[in-house]
Amino acid sequence: MRTRKSFIGRGGLLAVLLAVGAGWCGSAPAWGDTLIDTTGCYTNGSAQVSGTPNNANEVGNIFVAPTGYLKTFAANLAADGNQPVTLALYNANSSGPVGSALWTQPATIDGTGSASTYALQTFIVDQPLITGQTYAFALISGAPAANAWWASGQPGTTSGACYPGPLIDGYAGMNWFPPLTNSVSSFRADFETAQAPTVNPSPVAFVAAPAGTIGDAQTITITSPGQVAITLGQLDVSGSDGDDFVVVGDHCSGQTLTQGATCTVGVRFAPQATGPAARTAILTVPYIDGSSPPAGAASPPSGTVTDPLSGTAEPVPASAGAIVGATGPAGVTGPTGPTGPAGRDGRIELVTCKAVARTVKVRGHRRRVTAEQCTAKLVSGTVSFTVGAQDVATLSRSGAVYAIGRVAGTRVVLQARDTIRPGRYVLTERRGRSTTRREVTIR
């Protein structure tokens, strides 16, 4: 680093060693600050970024991130032409940058007319950070095309707005020099602050309900609108009528939301007071910067948003008496009961049949046929009757036999004696000493 081009000599050795204070970073910026600005601080020198024909350096400044997102970084620069550089972001500690760059991006230092004319040039960064973490932002020179310098100074203090962290320098591709602990470059870093979440709908109006009932849940959506992640605290309902509103289906408490992310929570209206009475309460949504600060860091920025809740408690109808709730689920099946008393004896039906000669008309012609006419009667006690030994079967309807045949095992073979039309018929089977009658349908 040079005091007006004399903090660092061209041989790369420190021409001026600055006194080391008790601590390199002083007090960290307050959480919730969105800007680190040293452009109004005292400057009495500069650090060379590049010099023709072959002086290519790395120059930067250490800072502590006040929030979780770096939007832009503006440096107070002078150049007698356009100089290509690489923007770089490093983790850092009191000894300087740590490890490889976390992020890089090509850029150009615009010419300001001369190497002694300084102007603030803004670079777009748009990078998430960890709140409270120490970082270094640097300009790394490309092939020297112009003489470029970064304004710097010795504010004479180790704390406050003019001392966010020490200046760092790497000369001509060499390792970083130890940070110049009482010196700071002139820059302005713009950080995004955690934005309050939004709630929708707001306010929330519930349907009027009698005391002692619980209404349907209304869903409230919570959204994170900012580029900094936020973590939600425990959602709660408060107010003089807070007990009349019940939080259900809470998918938000303790959740971290990135930009555009949402979560939902349900609220039911459960009035306790006998109406008519207006009931109001507030749903409180606490939030905090969602990045993870290191141990010992100050508390991150936080806040709360609220969503008004309202409903009307109605009188209980006079005829209703007690409020009847919904029918509950069916109970379990009980044990099997004792065996009931024996039923009465069954009935015996005796069917007797005889051949009857009848005259029928078939297709306009009269024809003499023999039909089987059967009768049935209930009997009791012991019954004896005699049947032929042959297994036969008949198909009859209204006393007329339409087919006759024989029974063979489980099959019944019939031969039509007359035209069989669709309808209901009686099939009589005689098997040895038993007779079975059943009703059949011909389709």
C-alpha cells in the first residue's frame, strides 16, 4: 500500500508499516445495518491495483457481514484507462483471506481520466452471506492495461464507521501481506436486511357461530419476500379474546423461509362467550434473520408481524338447550348373545298327481291331450304313500303337462308334448319314493 502511491513500493516491500491496534476489527457493525460506508472517512493514500506494464496486484478490505446478503460493493477508484479485474469474495479472519475465493466475477475498472482522479464505481455482487461472519472483498488485476488505484487511509481509530476491518494487499501474484490493521480502503457495501414476512389474508374474518362451537379452519399463508432468509418463531394468538381462536395445522413455527418461500397455518373460531358479542384477537408471527451467526455474535435483527382476527359469538338458540354435536363413529361389535329357543316343527306338504284327459287348441286345431294334475296339502304326523319305481319328471303349468321325461342322476331329460312358451312352469321330479316340485322360468 502506498501513501499517495508510496504505501507499497514497486519492489513489493512495505515502505510504511502502520501501527497494529489492540484488535483488527474493533466493534462489529450493529445487526440490521444495511450499509457499510467508509467513503466519507479520512484518506491519505491509495493501494495500487494495477500498473503498466506488468504490475498486477490484489487489493481488498475485510468486513463483518451485518446481514445475510451482499447486494453491491462500490469502491473509490482512480484509473487512467479501462482496467480488467476479477471481483472476489473470501472467508477471512484477523490474518487475512482464508482459502480459495467463495465467489468471483469478471469486471472492469472504468477510466476516471487520470490515476489521481477518484470516483465511486459500483459492482453488482448479489451473494448470500452468513450474518456476523468475517469476509474479504477484493479486486484482482488482470493483465495491466492502465494504472489503477484504490483510495485508502489511516482513520486513526480501531472502531466505528470508519473502521469496519483492515485493508489487505497481495502484490504481483505474491501471497497476501498481513492486513494493514489501522488502514481502511474507501468503499460502500450495500447489504439486504431481512424483510418482514407477509400474511394473507389479512385481516381474517370468521363466520359467526354460537358459543361452545368450533368453526371451520381458515388457512393463512406466510411468505418471505426478501433476499435474506428469515426464520419464524412460535406463532401465537393473543388479545383479550385470544382464547376464542385456536391455531391448528401450524406448518410455520420454527421454519426458515428463503426468498419467495411460503408456509401455512390454520386458525379456527371457537367462541366461549354467549353472544351476540364481537370477538377479536391477533395472530403474532415473530421472525429473525435466518442466517446462522457464529458463536459469540450479537443477536440478529428480528421483528414481528401481526394478522387481526375477528368473529361474532351468536346466542345459543332457546329451543336448542344443550348444543348437540355431530354423531360420533360407530362403536365396536359386542360379544355374541345366548342361543335363542328352538323354533316350531316344520310343515310337510303332500303332493299327489293324476292323469287328466283334456282337449286343447294348438295352432287353431283342437287336440286331445293327457295332462297331469297335481294337488298339494299340508299333513302332520306319519305319512305313508306309494309312487312308481321309475324316476320320471314332468313340466306343467296350470294343470297342463307340456313335457315329460326322465331323471338321470343330476340331469332331467324332457320331451315336449306341446309348444312350450316363455313363462313360469312347475317341474316335478319323482325319484324312487320321493317327489320334488320346483318352480322354473322358461325364457
